[in-house]
Amino acid sequence: MSNATVLPVLAPEVAPCCPPLTERPLTAEEAERTAKMFKALGDPVRLRLFSSVASHEGGEACVCDISDVGVSQPTVSHHLKKLKEAGLLSSERRGTWVYYRVEPAVLAAMGALLTRAATA
């Protein structure tokens, strides 16, 4: 007999940033949230880390697989934390390692932001 408890998998709380720029002006809240995301990607190390996670097989990457970006491990952890705080990445600890995933909803929303709205 097992005492294992099955826990539900919760979807990360991710708020898409906003509608395409050509659709309507951004609200102050949308502009704040969107600027935070783009600011996080404005650092070359963060952009490389984000790209490493996004392009990694299976859509997630262990921190041990993406740490070779030319900075120390504590600096990598700092940059990953900033990407998480901006809502661009989510993470899950598995034993000793932390695995990171790009949030698809946020990525799609950021892409849509810069895409011209469809005209009918």
C-alpha cells in the first residue's frame, strides 16, 4: 500500500501582455507590464539565456545545460530570476537542478504585440 498523494498540476499564472500596437493605444498597466518584459530581454546575457531555454529540446532546459553564457553561475541565476520576475520563464526544481520553461502564452502575446492587426 502506498501513501503517495497525487497533486494537481497548476497552470502558471501568466497574463498576456496586450493587444497589437496597431489595434489601440496601450493602457498604463499594459505598458508597464510590457515594458518589464522587453526590459528583461534588453540585456544580452538574458536574451541568450531566454533563447537557450526557448530553443532547447522539449521546451525546457536545466540550468546546468544553459549556464555557458560567459558569466559566473551566480550571475546566471540573477539573470534567470529577472526573466522569471518579468513573467517570461517559469521554473521547477527537480532534485538538485532547476528546469526553466518559456511561457508560451507570454511569448505569443509579445509576438502579437509587434504584429500588424489583421484587416478584414
